[in-house]
Amino acid sequence: MKTYALLALLVGVVALSGCIGQSTTVTGGKGLAISSFGPDFNDIRSGEPVYLSAMVTNVGEYDATGISAQLFGINIGGDEWSLASGAQTQTFSTLRRSDSTMNLPGESQEFVWNLNSPAEMLVDNTYTANVRLYYKYGTQTTALLKFITYDYLKSLPTSDVSNVQSTAGVSHTSSSAAPIAVSLNVGSRPLVVYKDGDQFMVEIILNNADIGNPFAVGATYPPAGALQQADLYKVNVAVTSDLDLNCANSLGGGATSGVVTLTKGATKAIFCTATIASKNNLGNMRDYAVTVTTTYGYYVDSSTDISVMRSEASLTGGSGGTGATTTTAASATTTTVAGGARCVSGSVCTASDLSTCPPLGPADNSRSCVNGQCCYY
């Protein structure tokens, strides 16, 4: 009995799946992710209302602020779509970060648009609606750089030198999950200090790891105003450490802070010079912590389709039967209405069950139920 009950439940779910709106796949996944975006129903009749909703979740490890969801792609406020209530661009203040160490998810927020679909359509049409999600975010990465003096290596047994020397370099890295990933690299040269004033190259690598675009954290964006081209792809970078670092050549003159350009899917390398003024400051060896903090605005897009069927007036020819012709056969009366549809009187159907509307011929591929009658296109 349980098997049959489950089967009946599955059949019901399948039957409803053509009517209830289907959401999009997850868009973004490093900072704020649009986990779903779509209408409440896939297919609506011309002139009917429709709700579009976007569920947004902070899946990264930084608090998102200044969140803005802008609906676009359909002609809102023109002669087609209109807002029944609310604003085209909606805002939210803060979504708390996720916490992987405590296995806690980030916060979520749903944005909903109440729309009126285009009225008095004579033909079916599919519209693509888009949402652009703006927010402010950041990434924090800390790496430990281990320096070893050559004098200490010389004091070791020959059999130990290679193993100890191999530990000189980036010994540990921790980084928050975010749209822009940050890592550090010192190349193949071990961080072995021979004398006072020795210098080493440290590479900071920024990667736009998500599918969107960064922009200047202080930029204007909807609903306050349009995002300007000059503000696109800008990322603020700040480097802090007890180590004497100079990154001026890569950061536009600032020794440890500045703005870099990072486009969609791109990688940017920042080169810094590390100077060991006195090897005596190391003892035998020393770990220096280097923390890189990036701050930026970010946006991602998602899209969904809305199918709008022609108005009932176009199917019935409007009041008084205008635009319709009727043909009487032995078995039924067929009415041809504006748009080429043929509706069979005496047939009985429901919008969710068209099994009582068999095709009239090989060309009748599209069917619908209008006022309880089977209509063919």
C-alpha cells in the first residue's frame, strides 16, 4: 500500500510541474548566490498577474552589505509589463556570512516582484526576465612566510639541511571564501637569508573566481544611480605585515595599499619586495604573517523565462463573437476564432487535464482549455 501511495504522490507532483513556476539553477557561489529565480507559474494568460521571486544566500565568509536586486530585461512601465506593487530595484542592508568552522550557513533574503503581464495579446510569447544582484564584499587572506638564516643551516648535520631548507617559504595560508580569491607565492627560491639587506620577491595573486564582475566599493549603483564604466573592475587591496614589504610598482605607488583592475574570470598578480634589514632579527628562523585584505563591490546576473499565452478575448473573438466562424459537423460544433484557434463546443476539459482533448488532426500539436472547451492551434 505504501508503494502505491508513493506512486500516486509522484504522479501528482509531475502533473503540477507544468503549472508551478520552475526556478533557475544557482547563480554565483562564492559570495552572494542567487539560489533560485523564477515566476510562481511557468505559463500565464495575457493580462494575468505573476510573481517573480529571487532567493539570495550568503555562501561566502564575509558579511555582505549594500545589497540591491534590480529587475530588468522586460519592458516595465512601457506598454507591456507593469509593477502591481513595489519597486523595480529592491534593497537590503546586510546578510551575515557563513561560518565553515561552526558549520553555520549564511543568511538569506527573498526579493519578490508583483507584476502585471501584457494585456490583450493575440499570440503566445515567451519573455526573458533578468535580475542583477549588487553587493559589497571582501576577502581576507593570511599567509605565514618562514625565513631561515644560512648560518643556522650551516650548523645542522648535512643530512638535515635539505629537509629544513625545504620548509623556508609559505608555511601556512588561510583565506575566507569570497568571489575574489587571494593567494601568496614566493616562487622556487627558498627564503634563506645570507646577509643583512637580503631581498625576496613575494607574489600576491588575485583571482575573480566567481561568475560576476567587481566594481569600486565606493561606487554608485542602483537604485542610487547607474554604475559608471570608470568604476568597473576595481578592487581595493591592503597588505599588512611585520615584514618590510613594498608593493608600490603593482599598487600604483602605494607601498602596501592601492587599487587594481580585475575583469571577469581574470587573474591579477601583485609583486612585492620583502627586505630583511637584519638577519639577527630572525634568530635561527622566523615566521612573518602577511595579511591581504581586499574590498570591492560585486554583481552577478540571473535570468528566467515567463510564457504568456494569448488572451481569452483573442481565443473567443471578444464580445459578441466578433472574429469567430462556426462549422457544424455530425459529432461536434467547431468554432474558429481570431488567431486561428478552433474550439469544440460540447467538449469538457480543465486547464490541468487535457486528456479529454484528443488531437483533431496531425497538425493540432498545441491544445488548451478555454472556458471548459478544448481549443486547438
